[in-house]
Amino acid sequence: MLPPSLSMLEQLPGCWGCWGCKDKNSVFVYANSEYCRLVGLKHPQECIGKTDHDMPCPTIACADQFQAQDKQVMETGKRLRVLDIHPYANGRWYAHLFTKTPWYDEAGNICGVVFCGQELSDTAILEVGHWICRAVTHPEDHPLDAPSHRPDIHLTARESEVLFLHLYGKKPQLIAQTLGVSVKTIENHFAHLREKFGVESKAALIERALALGFGSAIPERLLSKQVSVVLRD
């Protein structure tokens, strides 16, 4: 039986997404129903005492990475934002933005990690952040200045992958590692991207791509390779 506080949280609307907590050894203390369904468990109680290695789900391939992220959160006392792309228990691939934060006990000591995740499939998180910043820094801009459709910019499959990971804060070295190519190849893709977007720097590429609505397009080929990468804050 769930404690009253967890029972109440379970009944909140779906905006909470997937969430739960682990102890210092990355052992699950609790995970909500949505997370449990995602990884193939029928009830939240089934996750208690398990680790990422024990889940009936293909994500076990990245269990070591998940636990390394937990360890980083507990050692630094700072939150992490992680882009996760995996096949889950129902056979479908999903992309999530997970946030991991330190879990403190009553004495103020870190006793584990609290995590929560939001699916990215139908969201435009990056564009929303971009236009909020524009509204604050350029109040003279009208909200309707936001593009209602993308311009005629055609990207190759690999350029889409490079741009997506770049927009989520990954440096060329990690993009190369993730995609299994050389850094020189990634830099060549960046040169083509700057030319196609009409900009001269990687920073300007981010600004331009977000302004044109490219921030929520998850490349199809990324939805066939498991990814768990820590994002910049």
C-alpha cells in the first residue's frame, strides 16, 4: 500500500510524466505508474529493490550510464538533464528529457536521486524556451513574429542528427562519438548547416534553427539507436 503522499502524487494529472527515486546504490525506492508501464512493470511496488539492470526492458543496455549519471548527481549535489532515446517494453521507441536531482533526507544529507522525465515526441521545448527569451530580451517583437511554418531548408538525415544533438548542447566530439563518425566529418556537417541556414557560427546556428522551428524535430534515425547523453544546463 502506498504512503498517503505518494498516493496523492499518483493521482495528479499526467503533467508529472515519469518520475521516481533511487537510493545511494541506484536501487529504486519508488517509481510512479507511468514509469513502471514504460519499462514493463505492472505496479509501482514491482520496481522497489530493483536497479536499472533488472528492468524487463531494452533500456538495460544503458543501465551503467544511468547509474553513472546518478553517481554524478550525488557526488556534485547538482541536477543533470539527460536526453534519453530508447526502445521500451512495448517495443516502441521514445525520446524523453529526464531531470535528475539530489534527494535529501531529513538531516539535509544526500540519500539518493529523484528523477522525472517528459516525453519529447509532440513537444517543442526548445522553441518555447527560445521565444520566452525573445519576449524578455526583445519585448518590441510581436508574439506573432514566431514562424508558423519552416522555410524551404532541406537537410540530409545526418545533418538533421547533428543539428538535433547540437541544439541539445552536445559538442562535436560527443556528437561524433554518438553517431560513430569522426570529428572532422561532424565539422564538415556543421559547415554545410551554417551555409544552409545562412549563419557564420555554431551559436548563430542554434539561434536561427530554433527561430525557424527545428528544435522539436527528432531525426528518425536517432529513434533506432539507444542514446543517453547529459545536456548542458
